[in-house]
Amino acid sequence: MFKSTLNSIISRPLKGFQLLRGADPSNTRPQSPRASARDVTEKQILRTPSAPTAIPLREIIYRVPSLFPRPLEDSVKDFRDFIKNEDAFQTELLKTLPFYPTPSESKTARLIRTVVDDEGNYINEFCIRPRKTSVPEADLKHLVFIHGYGAGLGFFIKNFEDIPLLDNEWCIHAIDLPGYGFSSRPKFPFEYPRDNIHSVQDWFHERIHTWFSKRNLLNRPEKNIVMAHSLGSYLMALYLQKYKESPSFKKLILCSPAGVSYRDFNNTASEVEKWKPPPWWYVKLWDRNISPFTLVRNFRQLGSKITSGWSYRRFKHILNGDPEQSKRFEALHRYAYAIFNKRGSGEYLLSFALKCGGEPRLSLEQQLFDGKKSDILKNSNCDWLWLYGDDDWMDVNGGLRVSRFLKEKLKQKSNVIIVPHSGHHLYLDNYKFFNNILTKEMQKI
């Protein structure tokens, strides 16, 4: 039973930090003259993305020492530190920034907890401001970062470090979604398939909207940009549907968005025919929210070691021999372990939003960008930007189709950009290109 459960937990994408074969987009690759962010159109021939594939269980057992490289004594120490003070894992990472907790010459930052419901649950935020603003408080502009499934605001550390505050007119807000990261983690009040997907979405949207309101970001929504990653993109696109009469932001940047379209819409008939559905028992585990986070939580002292199966590969490209970067690598790993090890809550959205294997239960294309529903976003007056990595397993074809719909049917501004040398976590894989894109979008506001 344990073998089959373990194999199922690590055999599919999106449900956590699966052990994968194939190219690692975070590896350093030579920059070619053509290696630049590019706009794409549907006339271009794009490869069909596919989800990562897993290493067989027998091979995993044989390669355990190399797959989970965290030393056992360090894993035990991480567990003890977590029991003693879990909040320290977040501040430990943020302290690697040159302006936190002590301000720099131009930037200051702080952690803020904003209560968003009657039970006292809060959204955790890292806010970066100019030390001296050049405009009145009401005229400040705001860039909001929203993470994806299983993640937290700390994964944007390389974006916090490099993105300028442009003439001291900008504030950066990075939030942990309700039930994620270091936000409150109440018992998730929904269960699949008993509850309705729209009720789950409302639970998130109402709390996010309360955060916008309490942080005074609804006074001048035309000065706000939201950058959301993966499942966060899915949530924030649907957020526009719920609050279409009073939008909270002017531009939505969707970074490797999940749930855009159905597989059948993007692939050829032969590709659809080749695709094999997951076994029924794995679907059951998916729907019951069995994930690698379950292993991290239940294996206690070994949880940090299990986390290293993902984190050491994901963050290794920041290691360049600089002692400060080695310190950050260690802090990123411990941060990832902490948010994986915390009580399960908001992550259980996944089973409602996506089927086993990552296909949406209700796609954004069907809910928002259908010709029969063109009035849903007509009054939103929102500009759209769709970002994909050139080695992304999220399918760019859905983004291209939706972007064309927005431009042709709704007459809204929309663009698709491919970021080179990057995969699903393009904000980290090629943060210099990514930060440059965000800076250019900020200059347009």
C-alpha cells in the first residue's frame, strides 16, 4: 500500500514537487543572439507542451541519496526549528534582501498581516516601499505579486531584489493567498466533490477583495498591476468576473497560467488519442488531496530531506560561488520546507480547479472567453499580458487563442510573450528577463 501510494504521489505534475526526468530550465545555458523575450502569434509553429514525466518507483528507491540530498542531521534540525518558531523561516529568507529589516538608501520593507474575515484569519504580505516617496500617498502606484499552488511570496525573492520602484512612485505588495504560505491556515471548509467550485472560488475572492480594500488599493485601481502565477492566475482571472463592475486593477499579468483551456482544444487529434488517462485509483488520491506535502508533514524529521528532492534542483541555479547566494539558497530551502510542512488549507483548491493530471474542470476559456459570454469582461477595462516559458509545460496555445479573443471581440489590450531559457517558474528561471518585462509594464501605468 505504501509503495503504491508513494508512487502515485510523485507520478503527476502540479500536485507538488514531483521527481522529474528531462531538461531543467534552470540550468545555465549559453545566450544566443536570438535569446530574447518575444511576442508570438498563432501563425508561428509552437511545440506541443507536455507535463513532466516521473521517475519509476524502483529507480527512486535506488537513487534515494541523490534524489533527497539534504543531510539527515540538517533535516532533523529544520524540524526542531520549525516546532520552535516556524515564522523565523520566512524572516530568515527575507533578511537576505539588502533593505529588510534595515532599510536601504532607497527602499524599506515590512511584513503586514491584514485580517480578512470574521474569524480573524489574515493575509500575509511583504510590502516594499520607497524610503521617500516622490508623490502623495494617494498617487502611489502598486504592483501586486500572487503566487501559485503550493508556493508562497518568498519564491519571488529575486524579483523583490531587482525590480525598481521607478522614480519612487511604486509600492510592491507580495501576498500569500488565503490558506497558503504564512497567511492563516484555517480548516478548509470545502470538500470535493460535495461542494461547488464556485463556492470555493468565492471563498478566495472575497478574502482577496477584502485585502485590496483594507490596504486602500481600491481607491485608484487604474494605478494597480497584478502579476499572478499558475493557479494564482486562474484565481485572479475569475476574480475579474466576480468584480467586473468595480475592477481592482488596470493590468493583469498571467505568468504560466493554469486552467486556461482543455487539452482537446490545443492538441491535434492524434495527440489527443495518444494521451492516456491516469488510473482510477490515482484519480481518487488526487481528489482526496493526497500530495507530496502529505509526506512532508507525516514524515516529521525527514520532511526537510523530502523537500530537498524539489528545492535543491529548483533553486540550484542561484548558487554561483558567492557566500551570500549560498546563504540565500539555504534560506530558500528552509522556507520551502516550512510552507510545505504547515497545515494543509488553501492548497485544497487544486482538486476543485484541476482534474488529475492538470486539466481544468472548468477552463478559463469556457468561463470567460467564450463568444457567447463576451459581456462578462466587457466593462472590466483591464489590459492583459500572458507570459510563458519557452520550456513551459503550460500550453501557450490556449493563451494565444484567448488573447486574440480579447483583442478582436472585446477590443481590450492583450499580448503573449515567451520568456527564453525558462519553464513553469519563469519568474525565477530567468528573473532578469522577467523583471525587465514587469518594469516595462510599470512604465506604461
